[in-house]
Amino acid sequence: MAADEAQVSYEDLALLEDEFEEVDSEIMRKQYELTKPLYTKRATAITKIPSFWALVLEQAPPEIDQFIQPSDSRIFAESLLNLTVTRPELDAGGADASPRSLKIRFEFKENEDFEDTVLEKEFWYRRAKDGWVGLVSEPVKVHWKKGKDLTEGLGDAAIKLWEARKKGGDMLKKEGKEYDEVKKLVEHLQGGASTSFFTWFGWVSGRRWVSAEESAAAQKEYREKIERRKKGEKVEEPEEDEENEEEKFAANDDSDVEVHEAGEELAIGIAEEVWPNAIKFFTQAQEIEEMSDLEFEDDDEEDDDDEAEGEPVDIRALVQDKGKTRKRMSDGPGPSKKAKKAS
Amino acid sequence: MAADEAQVSYEDLALLEDEFEEVDSEIMRKQYELTKPLYTKRATAITKIPSFWALVLEQAPPEIDQFIQPSDSRIFAESLLNLTVTRPELDAGGADASPRSLKIRFEFKENEDFEDTVLEKEFWYRRAKDGWVGLVSEPVKVHWKKGKDLTEGLGDAAIKLWEARKKGGDMLKKEGKEYDEVKKLVEHLQGGASTSFFTWFGWVSGRRWVSAEESAAAQKEYREKIERRKKGEKVEEPEEDEENEEEKFAANDDSDVEVHEAGEELAIGIAEEVWPNAIKFFTQAQEIEEMSDLEFEDDDEEDDDDEAEGEPVDIRALVQDKGKTRKRMSDGPGPSKKAKKAS
């Protein structure tokens, strides 16, 4: 194939990708509209079920579960009252509303760990001027009670850096004591064990913060380019040598001071796995509980296991004992397969 | 909460799950309809690009990639001409058409490995009379040339067992030399390394084969139960003790003779990851290639690396050298992030 022919095909593919994304957005809008009344019904039904969301989160798939530590699970089991995922841009309406922006709201009862009864984090789907697209979010402060901060200072440090940069008017300034503090903490924790789920509330971006203004301008430029390409005009991309590319990347990269390694993946996971499949995950948890009941009955009959004899099943214990529930999920008859989302 | 109240909530949740699934199906139908013309356009655009699908499959996510061995990759790189995913029940139409049934078609050029130029596998979304739902598929024979069978006899054994059972009229008969042969092969291979991607063509079910007739009857019964529940009637589920449950499960379980450990996951992965994201994965592969070009240029300038000096980039080599491409994906500037599906 001649290089020119290949070039034409690649241009075709880029335009096609844009058409696919438009259809995706349309489907997401339709889905949001059609499922909204069902989610309202679900919210009503589960108010009568204690520990619903704590049980759901325990059954979350590994890509989410890996970010929930036992100490986080304890807080969910003791205090989490409700979890809600909405699409703020769709709710606000407007022609350019992105169905990919998210709002994730946790409601807690009064508790010993923090002052907040609501922790709500918004994620905006934005385009940077260099072409990067993804979610960005402002850090949300968790008001930990004394000695309770599971993030070991990381959450508060992220807030301080955010405030300092906002005040300075430069969201990318890589200096100052706030920057150094977060950088040191991030470096320190990367060597150690995974940090608390609550660190996620301090997350900003997988790349760097992108403002609404920058995103709107970049989006406009992108749309214009697409329209020109559709008309068959040749749109030149600026040629870049590798050195410039690297410099530009470094200047646009905030990973040194990003407090959570996978904030976007976790947000999308909660919105697209946990939220739509909550009843399935809850049912799995219930089935595990029933199986535990059966096992305890067996123990009674056979009288060969003093430990479990006649002991009532405590949902809380199940919630906290991850290894146990997980193991039962994978080797018992049926429930994991039955409850699994088939497609 | 009283046990009765809880029971009511659980019934509500089961009904809600049914409503969610209906909406899911509607969305899937809509999506199929809206994307169909785009997939047709894409098929035309990529005919001009050599090795398109081989490159796409190399960039597939780990849950798919883990089932593709280097020897499979070689066949894809040398011979795979086209890959197509369709939804046969939607194409056939009808009120009960499930959007979850799949047809996955691989087209190959004449090659040294097998006689087939088309390998096509259909997956039917079915409900068993015991409530299990999932995909089932008839095994597809790959006509390997002499000494080339990458499945080490497993594919052919699966076909023989299938034919024997079909002839005997009992798809669950756990005896006979065909059953023993497959069981022995499966046991043998489970101890060893993962088998070829092509073994997947012999896959039948994650549980057991379910015929169209059984599924239609089970589906009818299920719909009736749902309708009665919606009217507020109390629908009794048969009480089962654990022993019966286990016996029933064993009788309905064909895992002893299932030749592929994750046939359903792989089919859904190809249909819902590889197929819709093919252009993204291809672009990733292209960007890796470009980065290799740049590296070679560097080598020229610095003249410190005889090995790579002036060497042209061979896509084939890239395709086959997984470790290398994967590593570059995760540590280079940008491409993996840029090309990633954001939501």
C-alpha cells in the first residue's frame, strides 16, 4: 500500500472514531433517561435494607475492591447510609452536556471517624489544549476526627496544594512548600502499602487539572478540525520532535503530586460497575449469607465444630471478612455465576 | 426490620432487576442499530490496512490477551484478514430476539496451519430450567494441517464428544470413551500451561449445553412468574435442602469436559472490548510504531547502538514481541492515556 493511501485510511479512521463517540454519547444519554426512574425506585426499596451499600461494595470487582482497605470497609459497614451516582451535565441539560461527567455522593450517619455526613465528589469530562481527554476533579476535604485520618495526611495535603495553586493562579506551578509536601508524601506512600479509599476524595487528575474554560476552547478547536476533515480538507497536525513532546508532556504532568494512583478508573468503576450492578452484588452477598446459614446447620447436626455451633450469622462479620466471602464465591455451587452480569 | 418487611424489599429488588434488564436489552438493540452503519464504514476503511486485526488483538486488554499465546499471535499476524462481530438474534429479528447472542467470525488467508479460511462461532444467550442464564455455543472444528494442531487434540476431542452426545440424545451423559478422552485431556492440560486461543472454538458452556427448546420453555416460565409477581401475587420458590442443591448442580455441570476455562468471558470480551475499541487499539499500535521510529533516529544520531542502526521497523516483529510493546505502552509519554477509552 502506498503511504498516501494509508494516510487516507487513517484519516477515515479518525473521523469514524468521532462518529462512534457521538453515538456512544447518544446511547449514554438514552440510558440515563431510561434508567433514572428505576434508580429512584431502587433507592426507595433499599432504604429498608440495612448495610445495603456496604454489602454491595464488598462484592465489587477486583479493580474497585483493590482500593478498599479493611479499615475503609469498617467505616462503610458502620456508617454508610447511601451511595448515589448521577451525571451532573445531563441533569443540567444543554447542547454540549457530556454524559461522561459524574457526581458520586456518599451519605454517612454520625460517626466516630469524621465530621461529614455527606462526601460528594464531582468528575468533569474535559479536553486539554494538547488533545488529552479524561476526567478531572477538585479535591474534597474529609473532616477527620482527631487521630482518625486514614489517609495519613495525604488528603489534607492535596487540599492545601490545591488552595495554594488556585490562589497563585497557576494550577501547574511545580514549587512551594505545599507542592513539596504532597510530593514527599506521595513518594513516601508509593513505597509502602496501598493507602485508604478515602484518599480518592483528594484526587485531581490522571494527567493534570483542566479548567472548564480550557476545555471549552479545546473542544471548540477540536470540533472545527473534525468538521474541516469531514469536508475533505487536509488538516495539518503540527510536527513535533521527540524532545519537545517530552518537555510538553512533563509540563502537563502532575503525577508527582497526585495522591491517588487510579482516581479516574475508580470513579468510572463505581459509576459503571457498582452503581448499575448493585442489586446483583447485594444478592451475591445474601446468597453467601444463606450458604453460611446452611453450613452452621450442618455443624449442628454433625456436632464436629464447636466454634461455629449455633452461632448466629452476623452480616457485619461477613462484610469485614473479605477472604472468607471471596473464597466461598469462587468455589461454591452457583451463586457467583448466577448473579454475574452475562453481557 | 421484621423478616416480612425484608422479604418484601427483596421481592421488589428482584422485580427491579428484571426492569433493569429490559432497559439494558433496549439500549443494546438501539446501540446495535445506531452503530451498524459505522461498523460497515470501518470494515471498508480497514481493508486497505494490512495486519489491522492482528495489531488490534495485540493491544487487547489482559482479560483477552491472556488467552492469546505467541503461536496464536503468529497465525493472526500471518493470516488473519478480517474479524466481524454481529448479533444474530437481532439480525434475524423477532419479538424475543436477545441482543446478547453473538456471532464472531474470523477470516483467514490460505495458510500453512489449517484448511479453513473462515472460522465462525455463534453464542446463544439462553436460560436453563434451573434458572441459570448465560451463553452456550456449539464447538467449531478447526481443520488443522498435519502436525499443526495448537490445541493438542483438545478441539477435535470436544467435537467428538459433542457428536456422540448429540447422537445419543443426551447432552449430559457423563460416560463413554469420548467423555473420558476429553476429561483426561482437560485434566492433563489444567496442570500445565494455558492452551491455544483456538481451543476456544471448541467451547460449549460455562455450565452445560442448553437447547433452544429448553431455553424457550424456561424463559416462558420465568416471564410468567415475573408477571404474577408484578401483580402482587406471592410466587413460592421451591425450598431446597443443601444436598439436593448439590446433586442438582453436579448433574447440570459439565466443567469436567469443558475445553476452555473462560469461553463466555472471551466471547464477551471480543464483542464488547475488542470490536468497539478496535480503532483505539490499532492507533495505540501505530503510536508504538512511531515511537520505535523515533528511537531508531536517536540511535542514528548518537551512533551508540549498532544493533538498531538504520533498521526498518517491521510491524510483524512488533506484533510478536509482546513484552516490549507492553512495556513501552506503560512508560512512554501519552499514547496509552490518549488512546484509552475514557468512559
